[in-house]
Amino acid sequence: MKRVITLLALAVLLVSNYAAAAEPVALAGLSIPLIASRDNNLPRDYVPELVRVPGTYFYLEQETLDAYLDMLADAKAAGHARLRLQSAYRSYETQHTLHERKVAAYKPIYGDRAREMAARVVARPGQSEHQLGNTIDIANGSLTQSFGKTAAGIWLAENSYLYGFILRYPEGTTSVTGVIYEPWHFRYVGKDIAKIIYDNDWTLEEFVRNANAQKEKSYPQA
Ligand SMILES: [Zn+2]
């Protein structure tokens, strides 16, 4: 719904006098988060500095861990007591194993397209944000798209930006992100950027595109 409203607002902006448009968000001063995706491969040896998530076998970067613990405490206080971490940092090698497993499972269904279809669901090694150490899968049961319709899923989608997380693969954005709707997958980008992405209903790809465009305008090529 929010996306529809944004598109409507954009259409209105385009047809109305440009001078009347709201100030564009200032993005030029922000550092651009690293993307791992079908278009941006992380090297095999990319390993961030990690700390263990207390009480689990998972690892995250310290800043992400602190934000996650804050968010989890508030989510639990808001009544979502069953939320738990389901995945955090994953190495290139782990991702390779997971991806190959998915390809094998898809082979009988998709044949020659198995690898391509598997990549939408389980990223290829080097293309998973979980290798960055700043990404979590969080849900109150198995990782299904229906989680997004639960009270806990809605709470996370609406509040995660307050802690610096973004819902990384929102519904209806597969053509932009290359990944299916994942209501459980949250990427830490810091509170400033998370709020901008939330307010504008952007994906991370759209944020990066807009930020780069503004930087080019601020520092035109000679
Ligand atoms: Zn994930």
C-alpha cells in the first residue's frame, strides 16, 4: 500500500510544477552501504569482524548485534515473545553448500533453469548479504512469506528502521533486488539510512542509485 501511495505521489510530482516539489532527501553526505547481490559479488575471502550472538551459535558484527538485541528486547516487550534469530553471518563456503543444495532440489522441477531459480531463493556464494555479518533472518517459526502477515512480521517491518535495520526484500521488488519477498530478512544499515529507506519506501538498490546520482550532481565530472 505504501508503495502505491509513493508511486501516486511520484506521478503527482512529475505532472506538477517542479519548483513546488519537496526538497529532495540529502543523501550526498552518507556513506553508501556495501551491497552483495547478483550484480555485486563479495570475494571468497571477505570475512567481517564477528562476535558471537549470546546464547546462540550465530555470529554478527558488533554494531549489528547491539542493534539486534535492542530490537529484540522491544519486540518481546511489544508481545512478540516467540521471535528468534534463525540465521546471521554465513561464510562463502556455507553459502556455497546451501546454494548447491537448493539447485539439486530444484533440478527435477526446473531442469536447466534450476540454478537461476535457486538463486532467487538462496543466493549464490558471494552474493549473499549474510556474508557481510550485518544481516539477520528473524521469525517466530519457519521462514515463510506468511510471516509477513503475522503481528510479529508487521511489527518488524514497521519498526526495524528505528534500530537501523531495513526489510531488505519487500514484497513486489524482485525485479529490483533479484530476490523473492523475504519478510524475515533484515539488513543493518544504521539508523540514518534505514529511516530514509523506510520513509521513501525504497529498496537498498534504489537508495544507492539515488545517493550516487546526488553525489554526481554535487561533484560534477570535469
Ligand atoms: Zn536472510
